[in-house]
Amino acid sequence: MEHVSLNVAGSEERVPKVVYGGVPYLLLAVSTALATLIPTTEPRPPLAGTLALVALAAVWLLWPIVVWPSWPERRVEILIFYVGLLLIILTLIAHSPGFTLFGALGYAYALSLLPPRLIIWGVAATGLVSAVAQHAWSQSAQFSPWTLTVNIAVPLLFVGWYVGRQSERRNEMIADLASANARLEAALEENAGLHVQLVAQAREAGVVDERQRIAREIHDTIAQGLVSIVAQLQAAESAQDRPEEWRRHVRSAMALAREGLTDARRAVRAIRPEELDGDALPQALAQVTERWSERTGVRAEHVVVGDPVPLGAAVEVALLRTAQEALSNVAKHAEAGRVKVTLSYIGDTVTLDVRDDGRGFDPSAPRPSGADGGYGLLGIRQRLAAVRGTLEVDATPGGGTSVSAIVPAAAPDAEEAHA
């Protein structure tokens, strides 16, 4: 059903179009029946004249319906319509008192159409028109000030009450709005405080994450490189009487130093490991395994199972660092003769296994505090956790050790910043 917004004593009301356009015609029809059918002692006006006035009123009432729905915004047209309506009411009631019912439309239109400051004047004008028209209908009747007062005062009292009630409602709405604004301001202040706390916490968390990242990079690159350099220099010292072997160990130490310097610069700048520059993970792991085997003299084999799929940078870095840490532990502790590095692409997961045939260890026994305080595996677990991966270590005394990293093939991009 179509509606229109009408200004009623300063408030916005939704009035159905059928009421706005249908009720006036109903009142006009009932008033016409009263004027033409109810017996009266006064001379009845000619029927043709009555019907002509009714037709004029019916046509005049079409105005707001024809210009619908922009009618409520047409202030000048509304005033013209209302003044014309009062003249028609005056003429009809003067023609026959049966149209007094139709005259009540003056009050209704005053409340629904006129601006708030003109409502009281519209009601007063309607009451005045009704009193004058009733007096004009009966020429023999004496004009009574009391009748005029009643016709004007009663509607004005109603309008005064109505406008007062609307004013109270408006004041209540203003008070509610002020209260809501106060609550909103308090909530905004509280949110501002929370925002400051969240920013501070996020900054602190970022600092902690960056420290952990640098610590992992230092352990996985610089620390391991230094250990390898020390091992090569110790071997060179033991081979002083064998010049060729001595030179080989010194060259290895120098190469390791250069690699360590490059890794240190990349760690500070959060750049991907050099092994992954231009190479996919399988080739990078093969390169790391081959270099490790050349330095340690331990036979190492690299195997790829399944069809390689593209991985996120964070996943590749985490798996590469896992392999480097596992191989470093083999060199330091396992006394192994053979190592196998297996990279498996199975479904939506990627698995890296580093197995050796060394002396193994008892996982339940207390671990001796090493140079890194056990930080190596802890750092690897943190890396894998950042890409939703897990680390499993399986070992038996005399039966070798197996280190397995399992990660999803699709890692969250947001975690790449921690790589």
C-alpha cells in the first residue's frame, strides 16, 4: 500500500494514500446524503446547485492525489489548496447544514498538511468558517458570540492538547537522543583507550616476533656456519703435515665464512635463503644435502616422492631450515655413516624426512645442555607452527634418528612475514 510522509505537529507520520484520498470522499458522500435526504423546516436549496457544489468539492479534493507523492513538499500549493478548501466548506455549510460533517475536514487537513506554526491558525479559521456558514444558512437566526466561541474554542483546545503532547514526545526524543549521544561518546572514549592498548600490544608482539625471527636465523645460519668453520679449522690444524688436506680444510672454512656472511645479511633484511633464489625447494634441498656431504664426508642421499607443487615462501623456508638443522645435528652428534633426505608430496601435505644410521639416543632421557641450549629444535618447531606444520623426532639408542616435518601444501600468506 502506498504511503506518504505528513508533517503532524512537527512529527513525521506515515499516512496511507487510501485514507488521504478516500476518507474525504466518504465524508463528502455522507454529507451530501444528509443535505438532500434529511427532512428540514427550512427551504431546501435546488438539487442542481447542491450537486454542482459537491462536484466542485470532489474535483478540488483530487489535487493532492494527482500530484502524489511529492504533495507534502509543495508548501505553496498546500496553502492554496487549504484556503480553497475552507471556501468550499463555507459555501457548502451555508448551502446546507448537512455539510457540517464534511467541514470537519478542515481540522484534519490543518493537522496533516499545514506547517506546525500554522496549525493553530488553520484550526481557528476552520472553526470561524463553520460558525459563519451556519449563521448564513439560517437568515432568521441571531448571530450568537457563544456559538462562535464554541466553534473555535473546542477545536483549539484539542489542538493545544495535541500539540502539547507532540511537544512532550519531541522533548522525550531529544532527551533520549542526548542520552544516546552521551553513551556513544563514552563508548568512543573507551574504544579509543582499547585501541591504544591494542596498538601497544601489537607493537610489542611485533618486536617479540622479530626477535624470534632473528634468533632463528642466527642459529640456523650464523651459528651453524661458525660450528662448521671451527670443525674445518680443527681438521686443518690436525693436517698441518699434509699440505693438500690442510689447504682443502682451509678453503672449506673460507667458503663457509663467506656463506655465513651472506646469510647474516639476508637474515637482517628478512630475505629468502640463497639456496631458494631461482630454485624450487627440491633443487635447494639437493644443493644443501650435497654441500653438507662434501664438508662432513658422510654419504647423503636426496629423494623426492610425488609430483612437486608450488609452495609458499614461508613453507619452503621452514622445510629448508628443518633440513639444515637436522643435518647439523647429524654432523655434531650422530656419528652416522649414511643420511637420507626425503621430500614427499602426498595429497595436500608435504613431508620432509631426515634419517640417519647413527648412534641415536633415548628421547625420554634428559638431554645434555649443548651450545645452543636446545634452541635448534625449538626454533624449527616455531617455524613449522607459523605455517601450521608439526615436527616429529623418532630415535632409538644405536638405531639412528628420524626427524620428520609435516606441513600443509597451502600455507597462510600472513605467516610469510615471520619467515
